[in-house]
Amino acid sequence: MRTQRTLDSILIWFKISKIHNENILSSNRILKEYGLTLAQFDVIAQLGSVNERTQSELTEKLLVTKGNISQLLSAMEEKELIKRRQDWKIKYVSLTEVGIKIHNQVVPIMEDFQAKTFSSLTDHERTTLLGLLRKIEKN
């Protein structure tokens, strides 16, 4: 017999999944206008806050798998959004001028979109939700 705890957990999972899926669809619509995928935007956002990252550092921060990173970066190099350089065994990745321009255009739009997504929550509720999600993530 299912407990209330189990039923609540399933309901939470469905609600989070629905919100996530709707957010991803809307994000993809916004990014499509700039010729970007969500994974490419993630790279641009990660690199925009620093001049350069090692490919390993970047991989740890991204939402994509380690197996996809090489393909992702190659596609972005072809679009002239990023450049890579190698110093002995270490590969470095940075934004090109085109990448910086795209970063400066798209990141504020996406930040605004995400802020609006959670605008119905008070500051305290956002802080609480973030804390709860971190707690679940550690589990």
C-alpha cells in the first residue's frame, strides 16, 4: 500500500518535471533565435564569467556528459563562438569576439527569463526552495 509520503514524493517529482520541461522548451525557443542550443548557451555562460577555462574545468561545470564535450566544442569552434588552445597536456577554451558578443546579448535575456519564471516566489521562498533542492541533490 502506498503511503502519503510516497504519493507526495511522486507528486513532487511530476511537478518538478513539468516545470523543468516547460522551462527547457521556452529556453530553447529563446536560444533558437540566436542559433544556439541549450548546451552551447551553457558553454557561453560558463566562459563569459572568466577569460579562459581548461576543458576539464568546463566539463565539470556543464550540464552535458564528458563524452559530448568534444563534439559540442568542435561545433562551437566551427561557428567561431569559442577558440581552443593547448599548452602541453592541458586544453584551454575561451570565447571569441563573436562569442563575447553573443554572451552579452543572450545571457541578460536568459537571466531575465529565469527571474520571471520564479517571480511569484518571495525572496525567502526562493532561498528556501534552493536550500531544499540542494538537500535533495546531496541525497
